[in-house]
Amino acid sequence: MIDFEIWDTLLRQYVDELGHVDYVAWKREQPQALADWLSSKKQVHLESNLNPLEELALWINLYNAFTISTILERYPLESIRPQVLGIPNWLAFLWFFQRRAYYIFGKRYSLAQIENQILRDKLQEPRIHFAIVCASVGCPLLRRGAYFPEQVINQLDEDAHRFINNPEKVRYDTQSQTLYCSKIFKWYRQDFLKVAPSIPEYIRSYLKADLPLTASKPISYLYYDWSLNQRIS
């Protein structure tokens, strides 16, 4: 099992309480620390007897570490889409998620492969959508610390509560009786419907406020902000 202490330390040093990343300080002070740590794991043997909690912590950490390492390598930039390589948005989007650029355990992975084949299809945990980050403002905020097997279920539960109780991601208009929520609930709708009868009812289970959210409640999806989630000094 990979030791995530270095990753945990970097997150605690360069991510603030609101989940914003201080890329300026990170790149100035320890520009190679994350890349070197990931590189040191390229030939580590992936144990075949990991339990689901160990796998969840492992692949969420790796997804986020690969994402942040890509941003650090190319920082400064304002968005993960239009400025990664100076190419059109849709091509940059495919480049970011679909390229098998991440070598670990003697094998190449893409972010899409980790997300879809491992975290979604194999591990079947919808709360990963509140934990894995694409480094944009619209995606979940980066946790200020690594995920660990003995804590990962509680951590994912905390992530779900933080995301759903953030009015920038979910809010309810009592006048129009409309639920406004992140497009994450649209893109990954089927994942959430595996554990709840409807999207409004899934959201209601995590809301602090007692709102009349039923399956028939109209939904409007919020603008997804692809600009970089960075700490502005």
C-alpha cells in the first residue's frame, strides 16, 4: 500500500480551509515535490488483495495528485480547458482527461480511466464525485489532507455534506420551488440513482435544512465554472 504522508503534508501546506490551492507558493517553494513523489511510485507493485476502502483511498488520492501535478507543471494558467496547450476548449478537455499520461504500478492510466473504470464501475461509490477534483472552481473543493482507508467513508460523507450545503453548488428557490444544483448531478445522474430514488431526494439526505425535495421537484443546473480553483493572494 502506498504511503500518502507526503501527499497529505503538501495538501495541508498549500490548500486552505476553503479548498483553494496556493499554486504560487507551491510552485515557488516545492515545484518538484509532488512530481518526484509520484515518480517514485512508478514501479511499486499494486497489491491484489486490497479491500474496497483501501482501493477507494488509493485511487482518490492518485486521481487528485495526478490532477494537481499537471496543473503545477503548467502553472500559471487560468483554466484547465482553453489554456492547457493553447488549443480549442474541447480538445484541451479531452487532452486533460483522456490521455494516458500517468504511469504508476508499471502501467499507464488516464484520469478518465481511473474515474470511470475503477472508482465508478468497480467501486460503485457515488460520493467520489464530491472528492475527486479537476482543479476547477466548479468541481468539488480539494480536501486539505489525504484520504486514508480507516477514515475514507467518513471523509466522503464530509465531502458530500460540504458540497451539497454549499450554495454555489446546490440551492433551493422557495419562490419558484426549483432546485438549482451542480451539473455533476446531471453528468453522473445514474450513479446517484443507484442509492436514491431521485436526485432531489439524494440531495435532501445531506442537506442541513429541511426542504420539501421530492422526485417531482423541478431541477435547474447551475453554470459550471472551469476557471482554476486557486488561492488569490
